[in-house]
Amino acid sequence: MLQAHPLAVALSVGLLGSFLLPVVDSAMMRDELRIRKVAASEAPTLDGDLSDPVWRSARPVVVLTNQGANFDGKGTSEVEIRAVHDGETAYFSFVWSDPTRSLKHLPLIKKADGWHVMQGKYDIGDEHEYHEDKFSVLLTNSDALLAGDRTFHAGRAPAENKPATLSGRGLHYTSGEIADVWQWKATRGGLQGFVDDGYFGPPAEPSPDEIAGRAPYKGGFAADPGTANYADNFAQRGPGGYERSVQPKRLPKDWSSTWSAMGQIDLRSDIGESDGARWWMTDAESEPYSAGRDALYSLNAVIPGVIVAGAFTGDRADVRGAARWAAGRWALEISRRLDTKSRYDIAIASGVHMRVAAFDRSQIRHTRHIRPIRIEVE
């Protein structure tokens, strides 16, 4: 009997393994989120408190996400996901590691020449200093073993005949299909019960400002039809624009009350905010800018960079949620109808795939994972 050479056998096994690896990964290593059916009376209360009994009966899926900005310099966040549904609505709990409760979203500080936006790279759409914490959920009908389910395209100008990105990092867009994107934003509505519902679609037609490089081009990322309840407390500017002073849209009626609401203030970007603090103003707490009121503010006064008024409406309001931060972790509860019937949403059903991403005070530099999570609805 002929004897095979040990090296040949090893190479053969190695080659066989390389061919089988994608099959094994796809068939055996894919995480599955089972959405168990419960009675409507068992549905959790959306308050960021995961003590509801129903969560103990939901099997968790845990993924390690990485390649994000911050997170104490590690760029990683572990995410635990649970889900149930009552036949009409799906409920999700997401718990992810984040060392700081970051709410300082583009605050304004008064200097000798006027008010300045505290930012590092917001002018090119890549802020990762003075930005809020965020969490994102992506639903697609694709099971591609690539981060982003082929909705992300790297490079400075990845979309043909479309503007270059100011950040140089790439764009989200699809070849025609819709990918559902939920974004919980800590300062812009997130701590008031809202989750911004958006989508990735084909590359949008650029605006004149985007063509001229005066505003970041966003590719195929857009909000669902409807309105949000938040706005910047200053006019948008392009590259280099925030080196000059800005005029706030609104000033607090009672600066001491606003200062108190912001909690213990530490303007270092890597220091989180105290429990109960908030870095936004409502219309009722503020009034339109006037030079007379501006004169009441001393140098180095700080006011929120976000104005909150009204509520989310339309398709953009399809997702609701509540979150709490404690001991280095955010806990977020989300609800959405299983099928919204909107062309901008993906129905929550067996075979749909999910990805999650955590943002630690970062605009676009979120964490990511390779394998999508397959949803199975009971």
C-alpha cells in the first residue's frame, strides 16, 4: 500500500478546510436571535429597566463588536440582545458596554469673539469628541458575511459620479434594495423615548452644497419620511466653518436652570455626564437669540447645542425606546410593529438578518461585527 506523505496530507486537509470554512461559518456559526411569542400582558415596559420578567425568559445573543472609535481606546463593545413579540409588536433589549455616559453633543461656549461650537471634525461629518452616544440596528434581507451587509462602501469617492466624502471614510448605500436603520441618539430624542428610523438606499442625488464640498455627502443614508423633534442650535457650516464664531438660534430663558439641568459639567470630551443630566433645551426653556440676552452671558458660559421641540412624526416615528446607563453599560429597550407596511422598513420576520453598532461619542466611527444575526420569529 502506498503511504501518503505527511506534508501532502496536511496541505490537503488545509485546502479542504479553506473550502469548507465558509460553509461551516454560514451553516453552523451563524448567531440566531429567536423572538419568542408572549402574551400582550407580558410585554415589557419601555423604561430602560430590564427587570421585566419577560426578559429572563428570552434567550440572549451576545456579539463582540469592534473597530469603533473611543471606548477607552479599545474600540470594542460587547452587545447582548434579547427579543420577544406579542403577535403585533416586537420588543428588543440591547445592553452594550460603554465606559462613559456621553451627552455633550456639540455644545456652545462663549469666547471673546462670540459663541463657538465645541467640535473636532463635525465640519467634515466625522465628529468623535463632542458627540452623543448612539446605538444602531440594521435589518436586511441579506446574509452576506461582510460588515454592513454590502451597504457600506469604503473609500473617498466610492459612488460613481457622486461627490467625494469629506471624511474620506466611505458611504452607506445599496444597489437598489432598502436596508432598515434604527438609530438611538442619547441627546437628540433618545432619552425622551424616540429612536430615529432611517434607511440605506441607492445613492441620492447630491445637493449643490454637497457637490461643492460645503456639506458632507451621505450617499444612500436618509431618514424615513416624517419629522424629528431635534435640531442643532446653530446653522450648519462646511469645512473650516466652525473656526469662526456662530450665532445660537436660541438662548436659555433662565441660564441657571439650564446649567443645573446639564449636571456636573466637565468639558473634557472623554468625561461622561452624571445621572439625570441632559444637554438639550426645549422651546419652552429658551427664546430666540437677541443681542440683549447674549450680553447677560459671561465668557466661558456653556449652553446646549441641541434644541428639542415637539415629537417624531410619520414613518420616522415607527420605532420607540428608552435607555439607562449604569456601571459602564447602556441598557436600551425598543419596540416596533412586526410589519409597519412602510416601503422604507423591513418586516421583522424569520430569515431577516440583523446587525448592531455602538457609538461612543462618535458621529460615524461605530463598532461592527462580521457575521449577521439571523432572526427567527416564533
